[in-house]
Amino acid sequence: MTLSTSYPSNVVVVSNSSDNPFAIDVAYAMGQHEDIADIISMKHFMNSEFCPRFISDEADFDNIGRKLKGKSVIIVSTTSHVQSRQELAMTNFIIARAAKENGAERVILVEPDLFYSAQDRGPDKNLGKTSFERDVKDIKKFDGQPFTAKLYAQMLKFSGVDTVMTIHNHSDSVQHIFNEVFDGDFHNLIPYEIYAHYLLNSDILSYGEDGEGLVLCAPDKGARDFVKQMYNTLGLTKAKFIMLDKERTAERKVEITLHKESENTFEGLDGASIVLFDDMVRTGSTIIKSCQFLKQINPERMVFAVSHFYASNEGRERMAHPALGEILTLNTLPTILNRDEQGRLRKKIVVLKVEKWLAQELCNILGLPQAHEQNPYKIDMSSKNPRFKRKIWHSEELEELNKLGM
């Protein structure tokens, strides 16, 4: 089902790869049924240099350089196994410049997992705006390194990008610099409603009608605001909220305790269902340490909801730990849909596919008419998952599947 009520002839959706299923789904949801490969040619010269070309009528000599006049060009950018982030970033710059030099009125970059966000500050207290006072220890961590997030924002702007859309970027510094560079035309979408709908309508966790026996957990103070908003979105008045604290004792070693500012203690939580929320996971060491720490509650079930899942070999190995029951994630890194990429974790993973959600938000930004869908996401689950009944595609099917005993 497409969201746009009619094909928006002044909108063109492309990608930094002509065969990107994520981008193709976003385009289709917006009403563009023409293949991306028929819109833009990803040409490379013999010396390996990239030179894209927006395909035009070869016989048209009257509109040279005006193929995209008055149009909004959307570049959907995701990671892949074929190209590095560096290659994809450079591709974004060149496609944006090609769009602008051929008449595009507006260029929008949709990058669900925003590149270079890890390098969100530099070796000076003025290089990166944080929610905390940077001490010498924090500044030293970036000694000799660049503030790459700022460079990426500036290069995108210089290339011709006018608008950037991403999902659940946790860095205050990145959000500040992108808002500054793009004059506020930076959209950081947080999937509160999507997570809430799935948690409320699936059987991933068990709890009472008003949230009795449900605990929402922030793994650290940085996640508190997000998890608190999740708590409010769920609207379960008898659910509990706890916050953990982590102290890094070595490069990859952390100690977990209950944060002194946690709204609830462990008292009365025995046998509860717990869902931990975070924006991203790489090695999985902190989340497994947190799950092991929470084991003292003797939980009925432990679920980890995370927006950006970097399924590294190390992460897959760690997160197979029995302390963690299930992983709920988005396809911001589309390779997570690959069963080989999921590895041993495929029996734990549920992926919420958000292409239609992004398309809906793009229609809002562009002022396009659309058939609004209340829960615009799809669900992907391996048959290895014990809750599997069949491969679920639409969020609206959850209630029906629950009746069947999902």
C-alpha cells in the first residue's frame, strides 16, 4: 500500500545504490513505482571515479541541465556490505551536487543511521556542544582526532543537501551541529509510537492491564529522557521505571549499579517483565552486563529494544547470553534482515521495518497529500523465534495473530 494518494511528479526518490531494497520501499510508499535504476545511472569511469547521471530523454536538447527543475530529490542512504561508509558518503555528496546542478529545488538526505555520529566532538571544549561539562579526561579522548560529524554536516550542505532526516540520533552534539548547519531543517525521528504499538499489541512481554508487572529500564542516564518518554507513550500507569548506572573500568569493561536517581528501586519487582531501551548497540557488553545485574529481580522475561543494531561478530556472541530473552530492533541498518547477519541471534530478533514510516514523515515535510496510516511499520521475524507463527508483514495483523495464540 502506498501512502501518497497520487504520484508526486515533483518528487524524485533515489539512493546511493541503484539496488537498495530499503530505498525502493520508501519510494514505493511515496507513490514512485519507477525503478531507481531507471531514474539515475550509477556510472563509474575506468579510473574508478563515480559520476552519476539523472537519466533524461536523449533526444531532448531544449531542457539540458533542467531535468530536475522545481523538483525535490530524496537521497535514501543506508549502509551495505558492498561499500564502506566513506564510499557511500562521497556518493551522497556527488548525487546531491548532480541534483542541484540539474535544477533540483530541494535535496533531502534520508539517512536512518547518520554517518560519523560516533565522532561527535573534538579535542577542544568548543568542538561539540554537550549536555554535560566536558572535563580534561573527555577532551583527551579526542586528542589528535577530527570532529567528523561537523565536517560531514558541512560537506553535505556544501554539496547541495538542504534537509537531513535521521532516526534516533542520541548525540546532543550531533543534533546541535546539524541543526546549526541546516538552519533547523534537521529531522531526528524518534520511534516512540512504533515501539509502543508493538509492545502493547504483541506477546513479546506479559503484564497486567495497567502495566502491573512491567518494568521499563534505562541502561544509563543518557537514555533516561528517551525511556521516560516511552513510559509516557505506553500509558501504563502501574508500570515501573528504573535507571541503571555504568562505570567504565577499562576500554571494554563496565560495572553496573542501580542509579541513585532511579525513580524505583528493585523492591517489589520480583518476577517482572523487563524491557531495556537504548539507541544503539555495538559490542553488546554493556547490555549483557545490565541483564546479568537485573537477574537479581528474577524477571519473567528480559527484552532489549534498540534502534540501531550493529550485528558484529562480537555482539552476536555476547548477546546470545541466556540472560537476554529477545531483541526488538529497527531496520535502520538493513543488513540486519539477513539471516546470516543475525546468526545465532535469529531466534531472539524481531525487526520492525520503518520504510513506510519514513515515507509518511517525508510526505509531511513536503506537504504531500497522503493516506495516513496510524501504525506505518512492518514486522520481520525468523521461524527460529519461539513466538513465530508466520512471517508477519503488517502491524495491523498483530491483534489477529494474537487471537491465534501468537
